[in-house]
Amino acid sequence: MFTERAILHSDLNCFYASVEMMLDPSLRGKAIAVCGATEERHGIVLAKSDLAKKAGVKTGMVNWEAQRLCKDLILVPPQYDQYLKYSKLVRAIYQRYTDQVEPYGMDECWLDVTGSRKCCGSAMEIAEKIRRSVKEELGLTVSIGVSFNKIFAKLGSDLKKPDAITEISVENFKDKVWPLHCSDLLYCGPATTKKLESRGIHTIGDIAETNPEYLKSFLGVNGYALWTYASGNDQSRVMHKDFESPIKSVGHGITCMADLENNEEVYRVMLELSQDVGHRLRVHELSATGVQIYVRGDDLFGSQFQCKLPAKTQLPSEIANAGFDIFRQRYPWGTKVRAVCVRAIGLVPKNENEQLSLFDNTLRRQKKEKLQDAIEALRGRFGKAAITYATLLNDLKMPVDGRDKVRMPGMMYQ
């Protein structure tokens, strides 16, 4: 009976701000912004309520600028543990209807309810049940897109907010989707949009009606993907709730509370970040054959560099040293450093054989690995702070409020 897929994309409205208003009812009906502390580097708007948005407050805006636009703006500090908690509670509601629930960040999920229609009603009926349950049980609202693929479901949830359901069907997608600007299409970012517009391609319909080989000629494989999405031919799956994507890299990054002004400060931050990277490599029984770093200056422009390692490793000190070496070689110090990310790349199984060099000091490496084994054992028993490098005991200019635990969405799976 059913041949078309039924895909939902559910997006929690003003998520951080909505959780704050739910936890503190006195904030309801007021203009609020969830912000980092003004006295720290994170004095920027992370999320805002609808009233604040209408006053012109935008995500990423510095606190003082937001307050200038909205005189009655109430600033509240982020509570990441609460956001994670409510994100899980919302997903539990989704899982009443399907086990194919794929997160896209903390506040968004795709759901495949194709197989649920016989017992739970149509896709629109399921979406309405979810919308009502989230509102009545958790005090939060969602906007839901209903469609026959993931791309249009995501687009539908963006078309009408808050607390709304929008259907994009095979019959109406050309009328609803094609007139929209190309930047409304998922994965069509500013740089891609600029390239499209320079060639007279302005709407999603324009993309669909352009020869895909021509798009590929200046956008690469992404050009063909955008044509597929715009044409309504996306066939990407909604993954199972327990699905874990293959690990291709392990990284840890942070925006510092104050500018890093010299090499020593940068190295200490890299060494601290590498502790987490090394630990996660151990958990997944992987080793890195390369290191990639990302550095953003206080002018908000970022640079990315990478290098190969002489031997595969899990050791935090080796990862940090390699990252710092390429930083010293490549970063011009035209601006102070605001954000740093260290990433282990070229991952291989820990026990995979490798060709050793005549210059490798195998005995010394084994001693380092045994020392790290002991450090990991102590941290596992007494906590991460039980043992650390002396150089990391001083102020690292790094936040410790848990914001680094918030994972950003990745790409879709085919």
C-alpha cells in the first residue's frame, strides 16, 4: 500500500532558551539570551528567545551589542547538562514511533516512520502526536517537516516556526521548494552560494534545472549532490538510534576565555586538548598516523594545518608536540589566538603492524606507553585531575563549564 518513504525532521524551537524558560517560569514571555559570561571570552549570544530575535538579537552577537538592540534583554548562563538531559528526553518520545532516529545536533533529529504508518497513523498524524507530546510532557515546542526524503523534511521544519508542522510532498515540492533561495538547501553554504550566484543560479529550482555535470565542473562532487537534493532524489537513510558512524578522526577543540598571546600558552592548551584525544584513541583501540590542528585568531579568521607522524601513536605528548611543531612553522602570529583544535587523523587499529625506521627508539617508546598506561589507570580510578603535567597546573585560559561536551552534527549517511 505504501511505496513512498515517510521522513520527519523535528527541530526544537529556540532550544537553549526554551529549556531555560521551562526551568524558570519567570522568564516566560520575556526577551532572553543564553550567553557566556561577559567577563570571560564567551560573552556572546549562544541562543535567544523569539522576542529577543524579533528585537534583532542574533546568535554569535556579543552581549553588549545584544543588550543595546534589546533594552529589556535578560542574559542567562548556559546549562549544558540540562540541554543534554532534555535532548535525550525528547528523543525518547521520538522512539515511541520508530527506532530509526538520527540526531543532527542536540536539538534536531530525523525520523523514518515509513514502517510505523500501519500502527500509528499517517506521517502527518505521527508528527502531530510528537508535537503535542513534547509540548505537554516537557514544556518545549518543535517544528516538524514531513516529506519523502531527509533533505525536504529538514527544509520543511525550517519553513514554519515555532510549534508547527509543514508537509512537502512529491506533488507539491516544486511549488514549495523550487522558488526558495539556493542557500536554503542543506549543505549549500555561503561559499557555494556565492559560486552559484556568480553563474546565474539563484534558487533551488535553478539548481534542479541545471545540468549536473556543469555543477560538478565548478563544485566538484558537491555539485552533483546539490543537484540530487534539489531534484527531490535524495535517498540517504535515517540511521538506527544505536548507530555509531565509523571513526575517521578524533579531535578536541575549545574557544579560550582569553586570547593566547605566545607559543607557550598555545602549547599548554594543545597539550591539555591532546589528553582527551589520546584517551579517546585508547577507548576505541586506534592509533593516529597524522595530526591536524585548527587555529582561529581574534580576527575570527581560521587556519588549518596537518602533518604525518613518523610512527603511529596514542600518546598525548606526541600528538601535542606534532601539532605544536606545525603551529610554530605555519602560524604567522599576525593576531592573537582565540580558538584551538587538535585532531588525530589517519586512524589505524592500535595493533596493526607497521614498518619501523632504523632511527626509531623502540625501547623508549615502550617505556612511554607503559607510563601512559599507568596514568590512564590512575585517572580511571581517581578522576581525570588525579595526575597531570605540571605545566598544566597554571591558568590555561580554558573554560570548564562543559561546553566542550556538546557535539556538533555531521554529514548524512548514504
